[in-house]
Amino acid sequence: MKLLKIISKNFKMLFRAKGSGAIVLFGPLIIILLVGFALNKPSTYELSIGVYATNYNELANSFIGELKNNNYLIQQFDSKEGCIDAIKKSIIHTCIVFPEDFEIAESKTNELKFYVDYSRTNLVYQIIETVSSQIDIRSSELSFEMTNKLLNILTNTNEEVDADILALINLKSATNNIVSEIISIQENMDSIDLKMEETNIKSIKSKFSNIEPLVEDLKDSGEDAISEGREFSEDQGNSSNAGFLGDLDDIEQAINTTFNETSETIKDIEILISNASNKINDIKTKLEKAQKANKNIKSSLENTKDSLDILKEDTNKVKASLESINSGIESIEVKSAESIVSPITTSIEPVIAESTQLNFMFPALLILVIMFIGIMLSSTLVIMEKKSKSSFRTFTTPTKDSLFVISTYITSLILLIVQIIIILILAYFFIKSDLLANFGLTSLILFISMSLFILIGMVIGYLSSTQEATTMLSIAVGSVFLLLSNLILPLETMSDFIRNLTKFNPYVISSEILKKVLVFNIGIKFVIKPLLFLTLGIFILFILIFLFQKISKISYLNKMPHIKRQGLIYIPEDNYLKLGKHIIKNKEEVLTLLKKIDDEEFSEYVSNNQNEIFIWLKNILKEKTLARKIKTKNREDMIKIIDTHLKKEKNKTEKKSKRK
Amino acid sequence: MTDPILKIQNVVKKFGEKTILKGLNFDIRKGEIFGLIGASGSGKTTLLSIMIGFVRPEQGDVLFRFEHLLDFEKAMTFRSVFKKQEIVKKMYGFAAQVPSFYENLKVRENLEFFGSLYNLSKDALKTNVETLLNLMDLKNSEDLLAKNLSGGMERRLDIACALIHDPKVLLLDEPTADLDPVLREHIWNLVKKINKKGTTIIIASHHLNELENLCSRIAILKKGKIIDVASPEAIKNKYAKIQEIHLESYPGNYEKIINQLKKKKLIDCERKGSELIIRSNKPQKTFQELFPILAKLKEEITDLKVGKPSLDEVFISISEEKEEKKEKKEHETP
């Protein structure tokens, strides 16, 4: 009953507070609506790109055309400075400056300079990524063309090398044949015996010369034999001997003839031998020449063979080299230009059906709304209660402190739930988000997230001392959570330390698990750990809140006797102004006293050397202006000044209360 | 003499090194209007906070009479306010220096809300709200948001909120601060009405003259000590050694009269409106000095009153007396 009454009171307070009702109710809806309009488009960016080139040649224009084809808004500039200025003026998002003589040439690097506005941190990487990718596409096309050309040349070379290897094989074979022939020739030549046995013509001659005496001896012997025959015949005297003697004559004649002929023959032979000797000498000479020539030929053949061997080796080397080239060429597995230019192609396949950015960002945005509204709403409720005039009265009632904590939590939760339901309904119909697919888990995550951020807001409320401080602290905490999340900068771009911190960022944890459940439709077992972590956070925050509430209450009650009441400043007794026997507690009493005392008494308290009223007004009441005004005045003037001052103060108070 | 409803026993309270309350001992009687007077910073609010159990003293205790409806034995016992907070809160109503309610709730809503926090039944709450709206003259403003109320109405709403659960004891801390005399009078009349219904009322205020006619007893708190607890009259009798002569004369050339009196060493005199007030501890002698002066200045007496000074002036005289004694002591000490 009490709880319901407090919650009901919270609602009344909230809706009656200036502007807060409207902000609390319509704030998140407006945020979602605006974000929806902003992001409800396919995932491309309407980027304005400025380009500048000294010469808009075919190559530059091909790049520009590529960008235009991808729906980028292209603005051409006449100068680099103009292009850069346009970024500063937010006319364009990025400026691409083409290099001078932008063309594809040997040993020429064409650097395209991107000028971006890094102050637009959230957009700059997107710009670099998207525009660079378009430039890369064109660059790849050029690479493709050049690689294709190169590959054709390589293919041709391969074929030619193949032919050359074949020729080399033939050449090698021919060389081998030649070498064989040479060897054969050498062998044949070796087999030619051009050596001539030393023909001893002289011995022949001498032997022939020996033949003559022998022939003469023979003739003599014959003649002797014939003489003896004759003698013999004569001795026998017989008629029969006549034949014999005739024969002997014949023989003698024959011997003479033969002798003559033999002599002649010998002479002829000697001539012939002499001629033969000459001929032999000629032949010998010729043979010697032939031998020399043979030797030279053999030497030449040997040299030729050696040369051919070298040629063979070189041929082998060339062949091996060509074979190596060929095998090198053949070993290139990827021979298509496309594969070389883009050995790895990426294709982005969405794990869920492609949709608008809002669909993907919806969980993060939903948690964003929960975070900011949860923190701000609960912190506002707490500080409203804390700073409310009623704080003291509530302490006097027999109501447990925890009841106010719980009622604030429930009030915030109810409001947040209503808002989230409205947002979810809108999301269901307009973003076509499939919220019902994992409704139970989605609800659980939303409930835990809401509780967590509400409790964070309550801690902020209890820690703050003013409404302004609460608002600032709430925004600051929300902003820190937001900055340390993926929504503005990718976590991967942050330092390790910060990245580790983000693991404890409730916004990151909540939005990640909601995304997993809402977008990827995964089950509870994949999100149980972060859910338990958030739940633990809720328990810790509850404990902290009870602790802070206790401290806050003790601090309030301890300060009570010393609080400055609106419009009145209490002066501790020790700081009363004591003028003689008069005790002055406030300005009114100063005026009364000044009217009461005479100038003589006045001079006891105020003189050129000392002005106790001035010191008191200045140091105790801190009325420096009034103190300065009365510093050098006489009693009458002082009365007038203080009187006027009090009247003005009274008028102001009256005006204030009238306004009230 | 009625029974005490509260017993303040040897209460000592310190804030840091400074001792705010230095061993206070006194009782509050059932059904009385008890005034707690003291200068600002004398510890009145601290004492009230201790009485209701909000602030714990370093020493001492505050006991309340445990009123058990059925058990007579128990009803006669006293319990510490620091141990039975639930009962104490139901027993007390507290209107602090600054009105305490929800500014964004209407007058009636405030009363209903605070009533609901005391677990009042629907009927009791309705009755109490109606009674208080009428009693506090807030019936015509019941649908106004509290933030739109005037100073006097705020104060009345605050007291109404303190009374919503029909407490036995009502503590009022400076209930007429910031209010004009008419509104102050209105509040005091309300206090009397509430007291007539049987509610014990403890008022801390520095409007001593107003308490004089309201309180049955008064405690004078000065620098953390109770100087005296007695009825206003008894206090005045005890401390007011000087008497005030209120003179009205024609043509009323009071400056001249004052100058003449000062020559006779009667320096404690002042003009207050149409009166000349002369303070003296020997009024007979003063008259002897005064009449010849009036005759000399041809002043015709139109009104002449002799009486004790107001409680306010008694309080100041007590303060001065103490100061003088202190100074004297300091001078005597080498």
C-alpha cells in the first residue's frame, strides 16, 4: 500500500516537474524517430567527394567515373587548397588529390592523396574505407590489364622456350654426332700409317752392285764351265762332241747374252732403284707432309671436339636454364590475371538477410535509450526526492528507507517499460524487426539492462548534491559508456587498456547480448555469462544504493541544525556584534541601535580608526557592498544607507513571495 | 502537575570538537505547550532532533512514555526514543524550520500521502485530512500545488502534515520564522487550538514575546546549557530585576527628556514608537528624577505604565548578566 502510494507520488512529481514529464515520455520516442529517419536506408553512405587533378586525363577520369558510378557525389576543384577548404567548410567529406602526370608508367608510383577531416571521427574511417575501396576497384582493374599483358608475354615465352629447348636438344644431338664423327675420323686417321719403313736403297744398290760381280762370277763360272766342257769334249774328241760343243757355244752365248742382258737389267734396275729411291724419297716427303697434316687435322679435330664439348655443355646449361625457366613458368599455378590481381577475393555474405542499418543498430539504439533514460530518470527521481522540501518529513514517518529506494526503482522501471514497449511496437511495424522470435530472452535482457541502468542512475542521484550535478554526472556516465562502445568508434581501434575496460561496460555487454538474441536469434546458453555478470552488477548496485542512502540521510540529519534557511542567515551566537552593552544579531538591529544611540555613543563604536559595524557587516554577514557604503559615514548617513538597503531587501522578498 | 511524557536526561551532543549541548536535563509534561528559547545557534534544533531520535547524543538519553492501550504496567514505563523509532515516529509530529512537503503535490495530496505513510486507514485518513484542512484554513486551497502557497499557508500545511497522524507530541521548530505579525498570530492561534485537543507541543522559537503568552513552561537554552525551566512568569520574576516605565507625553519631545535623563545617569532609555521607555531597577527613584524633568520641559503625561520587561528583554538581560559575570571573572583572574 505504502509502496503504491510512493510510486503514485513519484509519477505525480515527475509529470508535474517542469518539462521532465514531456522529456521522459517523448524523449526516447523522439530519439528513436530521429535515429530511424537517419538510419533507415540501405547500408551505403551519401558521401560528397571532392577531386582535384592537375590534368583530368583518361586515367583520372576513369577513377572519377568509378566513384560516380557508385553514387558518390563528385565535385571537381580547380585547386588542392579549394578542395581541402571545402572539407573544412563541410561541403565535402573527403578530397582526393590525383598526382601530377597521373598515368601508369614504369617506375612511377601514383599516389592518390586523401584529405579527410579526422575531427569527424565517426565518419572518417567510413569515408576512407568506402572511397578507398572504390579506388582499389579501379586500381585492381588497371592491375588486371597489366597483369594480363604480362601473363600473355609469359605464355608466349614459355612456348618459345619450349621450342628453343627442342632446338637445343637437336643441336645437342647434332653436336654429339659431330663429336662421334670426329672421334671416328680421329680413329681413322690414327689407323692411317703414314710411316714408311726405311727402304735401304743403298743396300739394294750395293746388293745390286754385288749382283754384277756375282753375275760376272757366274759368267766366268759359266765360261769356265764351258771352257772345261770344251776341253772335255776335245779330250774325248768324238764326233758326238760337236753337238756338245755347239751347246756349249750356245750356252756360252746365252751366258754372254744373259750376262749382258743382266748387266743391262741391273743397270736398269739400278736406274729404277735410283728412281724408286727418288720416288720413295718423294713419297716419304709427302708422307711426312701428310703425317704433319694428319697431325694438324687431328689437333684441329681435337680442338673442334673440345669446342663441341664446351658447346655441348653450354647447350646443356642453356637447356637446363630454359627448362628451369619453363618449369618456373609452368610452376606458376595461378595463371589467370584475375587470380593474380586478386588471389583472394572476398565476398560478404550476411549471416542474416540484408537489411537497413537501423535493423542492425536497433539493439544498440534500444539499449542506448534504456541507458540514457534509465540513468537520467532514476537519478532525477532520487535527486528530486533528496532535494525536495519533503525529505525531512519523510524521515519523520515510520517508513523504511528501502521503500523509497524500491519505489524509485519501480517508478523508473514502469516508465522505462512503457517507453520500451512503445519503441518495440514501432520497431515491430516499421523496422520489421522480428521481436517475437526470441521474446522471452529479449524481455529478460531488456529487464536486466533497464534495472542496471536505473540503479546506476540512482547511485548517481545519491552521490550528487544538486540537480545540475546529477544531470551532468548522468550525461557524463552515459557518455563514457557510449564512448567506450562500438557505437562511435570500433572497439578494435582502441588501446588494449580501454578495450579491456569495455568488457565491463554495461552498455556494451547489454547491447551485444541483445544484438545476439534479436538479430542472430541465439539461445540463452550463449548469453548466460554476460547476463549473470549484469545481474551481479544489479546486486552490487542495490547494496551501494542502500549504503549511499543511509549515508545521505545521516549527512542530512547531521547538517540540519546548521542549515541556512532561505532568505535568512543565521549568525552563531559567538559572532553577534557586541557594541558596548548592546548585542546585535542582524542588520535590522544595527539600524535600530543606530537610531537609538546618540552621536557620542556612536563615536565609541565608529571612528576614523575603527568601524566595528563595517567589520561585522563585511566579515560576519559578508555584506561587503553595504559595509563599503557605510565605512566612512556618520550616524545619520549610516541610518539612511542601512534603511534603504533593508527596504530594497524587503521589496525583493515581497516580489519573490508574490511570484511564488 | 501532569505526568511527564518526555524525559531529557543528561544529553550531551558534540559536532566535532564543539560541544553543542552540555548535559541537558528536563521533562516535558503531557498536554503542555513547552517553549524552548535560545539564540540562533544555541542548539535548539539539535535538541529537537535528539528528542525525536534523529540525532544521537554522545551522552544521555531521551525517554518517552510508552502508552500501551491495554497494558497499564507498560503504559507507565519510559522507553528510549533511539530504540523504538517506529513508535516514536507515530507518537511525534515534527514541523521543522523549513516547511517540509512535496511542492509538486497539491495540498490535499500532501496530506493524503503523508497520512498513507503512517498506515492510517482510509477512513481515518479521510477524516484527518478534512479536519486538518478546516483547522488550518486550507480547505479553499486544497487543490493548489504546494509550491504555489504563500509563506503562511506553507507553514500551515507543514504543521498539518506533522499532525496528519494525530501525534501525541508536536514539535515545532521556529514555526513563525519569516512570517509577518498577522500570520504569526494566526499560527499561534492554531497552536493553541491543537493543544486544546490534547496534543503536547514543544516549540523552539526566538520570538520570545510571543511564547510568553503561549507556553505553560519555557526552557532557556544558552550556549548548550539549560539556564532555567519554568513558566514565563516565574522566569520573569526570577530574572527581571529591572522594570520598564512606558511614558507617553505631550508634546512628546522625547529627545530632550532622554538628554535630561542621561544627565541624571539614567541612560537606559529609548524611544519606541509613541512611547518613551525607561528601564530601571529602582523605579521609585527614577520617578523622582523623571517628574521634575517633565515639569521643566512642560511635558504633559498622557499615559504612564510600569511593568516587568518582556521575555525577550529578560533573555537579553540574562545573556548580558552572564557575559558581565564572565568578563568580571576574566578581569579578576590575573
